[in-house]
Amino acid sequence: MNKMKLAEYDPIIKQAITKELQRQESGLEMIPSENFVSIAVLEALGSVLTNKYSEGYPGKRYYGGCEFIDEVEVTAIERAKQLFGAEHINVQPLSGAPANVAVYFGILEPGDTILGMDLSHGGHLTHGHPVTYMAKVFNFVRYKTNAEGNIDFDNLRAMALEHKPKLILVGYSAYSREIEYDKVKQIADEVGAYTMADVAHIAGLIAAGEMNNPVPLFDIVTTTTHKTLRGPRGGMIMCKEKFAKQIDKAVFPGLQGGPHENNIAAKAIAFKEALEPSFKDYAKQIKTNAKVLERVFAERGYKLMFGGTDNHLLLIDVTPKGVTGKQGQYALDEAGITVNKNMIPDDPRSPMDPSGIRLGTPALTTRGMKEAEMELIGDMIDRVLTHSTDHELLTRIRAEVKTLSARFPLYPELAV
Ligand code: DSN
């Protein structure tokens, strides 16, 4: 076995990790699906649990030597149940996409109809976008938001009555409003459809009681664990007890092999952190920070999709400022502010160069930034987007970004 430290053995990889650490520390991370995990979570990810195979579930494994792995996985499940009030939880999905795919195969038959939201209105690729393989297996039909940016429940009901879906899917990647799960459930009951919510983006806000929780109402709820929930990169499925067997079988052996138990340990730690009272303050501050940005951008004449935000993110049409989403993203990158270009509802432009940018506050809030910093950052973003080709200005804003981020150290423990 190689006994050398990473820096000695593989300087290429070590330097890339160090540079990425410096990038994260010196910039402003505003991709709404990203966050910074704790040192304890990092420690579990890099632990010896990565060495172990453990196909199966606690108490029912196909391999020997799983007694400590079982402790880890049971702890993760129990904590997640406490956080969300779920009847049954599977913590093995490797990420959000496989969690969703496992649900489709677990409770549906090929050819069944799924009613999910259009990608440009805030839906996710795995909710039936034609480029995914799932779209070859299941019949996805897509609903949209209305002109005010709300889910159009009349249209959703009409579509449900017309297409008779087996599954109605809510929960989005670029949608900034609260979701009325009870209205969706009513429609699903009327047409005999299962209900599924993919709460990947807002799981942390739900766990903290800052957004509606679909878990008590819906049949199935999927999430990733690395967004607002601030855990390791991974997925999770919560469901009613009556779906437990189907879901577990769909994850393993249906779709995956050995679970990544180092990752499941890190999930357990993140869930413990999310159960702390301070996590509620964190979730509240995420929303407060997003509201400040909403006001700053509205005051400066930006077009906010869905009319604003109830959660952690904003989807902004930047074309009235004379830039495309791609140009906006690149200019912001140059200034050290990381966002992503994003389609806006019924975007006339292409996904590779859409009209919008999507940005959010979970990662900045983890660093301890509050309202005053959001005012500054809103102003910086506006200046970048308004003068996106003025490279001198972008360099000056880059310096402002560095000064601001230096006031909020991220991982002093990892300093090199
Ligand atoms: N990539 C995630 C996001 O940014 O929303 C969703 O898969």
C-alpha cells in the first residue's frame, strides 16, 4: 500500500484540491444547489468506511463484517426520520438522479404516465426531459407555471384528468415559490395517481420548518443531501411504509450495487447538525438573505421569474440588461461570483445560452453572511451585469469580492 502523504505522492491532485479550496474561500459561491459541509462531514467522507462493501440493508447484508456499517446506516435513517417525520427512509441512493429513477422503477411499470413540471419552468432533467433515458421508458407529460409564476392548478388538474398519470411529480430545481402540496394531493387523489415530491433544493428549509413539508402528505419524497441540507453529495428516498419494500428493492438490487457507507456516515452527521437549534437560524437566514437580493434586484429593474422568492433562490431574466445568461455567468465568474446560466419559463433562447441566471444564498449563509453583505453582493452583481465587457471594472470587483470573502473564513482548519 502506498504510505506517502497525498502532497508527496500526487502533487497534481493535491494542488488541484488546494486550488479548489482557495477558489471556494476567495469567491462568492451563489449556485443555489451548492453548499459547504462541516469538517466533521469531510472527515467521515475520507474515512475507512470507503473500504467496505455492504450490499443489502441493516441486518440483511450479503457480506460479512457489516456490524459497524449497520450502526452507521441505522443512525442515518433514524436521524432523517426525526428531521422529516418519515415512515420509511432509504439513505443509499448515490445522488438525486438515481433516487428519482429508483422511485419510477419501484412503483411504476414501463409506459406509465408521469406528470411533472417543464424544465424551463423550474423542473428537473430527471422529471422527464426528453434527453434522459427515463423519457424512453415512461410517458412524461409536463405542466407549467402561470403568467404570475405560480403553479397553475387548474391546468394541472385538467392535464391530470386528460392524461390519467400514475404519478404526479412536484419539487423543482429553479422554482422559487412555496409549494401547496395539499392541492396537488387533492388532484392526485381525484385521478388515482401517486404523489412524489423531489425536494432536493429545499430539504434543509423543510427540515428546519421554514417551508411546507410534503412528507406527511405525499407517498414518496426524494432529496439530495448536499444542497440546503448541507450534507455530503448523495440522495435519499422517504416514503410511506406501504411503499418501503418496493423502494428498497428498486434501489438495491434494482439499480445500485454496494452503498457508499462513508457517504452515509457523512449524511448521518449532517442530519445531526440539521437537528441542532442553530440549523433553524441558518435556514431562516437563507430566506432572509434571498429576500434582500430579491429587493435589490427588483429596485434595479431586473425581471424576477415567478415574481420573487419564498425560498433560497432567484431566477432572473438578464436579457433586459443587454446580456444573455451565458455572458452574465462568464462576467460574474471573472469577478469571482459563481452563479449558473439557466432557462427562464418558455425561454426563446437555447439551454447553452439561455436568458436567465439562477443564484441562491445557502453557501454564503453558511459562511455567516447576512443582510448587509447581501446588499453589497447585489450591488456587485448589478455592476457586473451592467458592464459585463468592462474587464477593468470586473477586476476591481474581483478585488472587492476577495476582501469581502476574507472577512468570512471558510475552512481555517484546512489552511495551507
Ligand atoms: N444540479 C442540480 C442543480 O443545480 O439544481 C440539480 O440536479
